[in-house]
Amino acid sequence: MKDSGLYERLRGVLSDDMSRVEAYMRDTLTYVRLLQPMRTIIEELLTAPGKQIRPMLTLLAARALGAGEAQKEKLIKLGALLEIVHMASLVHDDVVDDAPLRRGLPTVQETYGKNIAVYTGDFLLSRVLSALLKGGMNRSGEEIALAVEKMCIGETVQMEMRFDADTTEEQYLGMIRGKTVALFTAAFRIAGIECAVSDGIMKKLSELGICFGYVFQLRDDLLDYVSDAKSEGKAVHADLRAGYYTLPLLYTLQGKDGAALKRILEKKGHMDEENERDVMRMIREADALGYTKERIDAYAARALTLLAECADGEDTARIKEVMTWLTKSIRI
């Protein structure tokens, strides 16, 4: 979340809660038998925690739904565990993608090697499982387990789609519904579970999480084409080079330059700078970035409607502010 003003305001509102989230993450990941270099890696991950948007959304949603102190205590733990799952997924993703950077810093696999990175991600997930079982957080734990399951399936589907220029928009959106959307859906559903909301409100919370997940992923798709490594803290055009064809590219393939673009993509992993420039030109001429932004705006508008139907108040307004920022901060 690059808007430090918004981020600091949310951190201010949730200051005590997020401090407790981070403390619980540290307690959960402290393990006396852990050896080097994994002990150092865990410390590095905890000191560069990223946006922590999923636990923030869980806590804001719970507050909007009227969570009491006892409920909040449990939600702080669940928010922390959601973030550890997300952390594990990033460590594993960087191995698969052979990514050198994450948040402007060398990735675990870049510094320590792929084997240790895989074991680190596995260790993170094992600690989440242990915490859920020890804490008796069965119902919300089921949501986290289901999200992990969907994420794994989504990532597998993404690998199957790699370098497939015939992938449809519908197939792509179905894939990211597992890969990215699942954990956002869990974030909102956990708030609903712990606040014992009605089935009707739970259904709206589920859709709200879906909308947030799509906005977050499609925004990331856009930024891979319009940002630079310095501002994003990771390599750009990485998806294109690795054969992960996201919505702007898939939309362009359906237009007048589709055949020419397909011929370039047939190079599979051997794309040079000239080819990248040609791809970017075709994407811009097709207004694929504009189309992707329209899809983002549509999901955001639906999210705002759902929020109004779920609850009202300061915390609802803050969730709206996060969604508004996600959509307004994109420059195409």
C-alpha cells in the first residue's frame, strides 16, 4: 500500500490491534528447535511484514459488525494466522517464479536457495495449523484451510495456463479466484463467523471478499505493465516473460493485433526488449489497460454497494477508503 497517508491512518486506528497481530505472529513463529538459516529468515520476514491488508480488513470488518472484546481477541489471532499463510504463499511463489526481489529486498530463495525457501514456507504453514488446533479455532480454521486449498489449486491451474495464448478471460478470472481471491474471502468470512452474522450477511461478506480479491489482483496485473521495479519493489513485466498471461494481454489477444501478438508470444521464454516494446505498444493500442481498469472499477463499485448493505459507521467507511484508494491510485 504505497499511499503512506492512508496506511498510517489505518495503522493509527488499528494501532493496538495490529501490534497484537504482530506479537501473535512472532509468538507463533518462535520455535526453540529452529536452526539456522531458517531462524534468521523468519526474523527477516517478521521485520519486513508488508502491507498486512488481510488482517486489517478482518479487524475493520469485525469492528463494523460490532465485535466485542472477546471476539476481537480471537480475531487478532486469526488475522495473524491469515497473514502468516499469505507470507508462506509469497515465499513459495518466489521459488516458482525464480523472483529476485520482493518488497524491494532480495527474496528468500535468492539469498538462501530454493530448498531452504520451500522448507521455510512449509514451516510457516505448519505453525498456522498448530496454532489453529491448539486454539480450538475450528470453524474459522476451516475457512483458512479452504483458502489454502483453493490457492494451491489456483496456482496449479496457473502453471497449466503458462504460455497458453488461447486462455480466455473467464478461465483467467476463475484461476485468480483461487490464487488471490480465496484469502480475501476468508478474511471477511472469518469476521462474519466470529461475529455470528446471519446467513444473508455472510453471503454478502463472501462476495465482498471476492470483489476485494479481484480488485487487488487485477490492479497488480496493471502495475506489472505500467510501473517500474523501483516503485513496486519487484521486477516488472515478469509475468509476461514467465508466460503468465494476465488480463491486459488476454484482452489484446482478442483484438486486431491478436495474431501478431500470438506470434511474438510463441518465442516462449526468449522475449527480448524489442519484443516487449512491441507487446506494450499493442496492449496500449488495444486499450487493454483501460479495459482492465474498467473491470477493476466494476468490482470496486459492487464492493461499495455490499459494504453499505452489511454495516454502517466509521469502520465501514475505512474499508471503503481502502477500496477507493486501490482503484484511484492506478495511473495508466
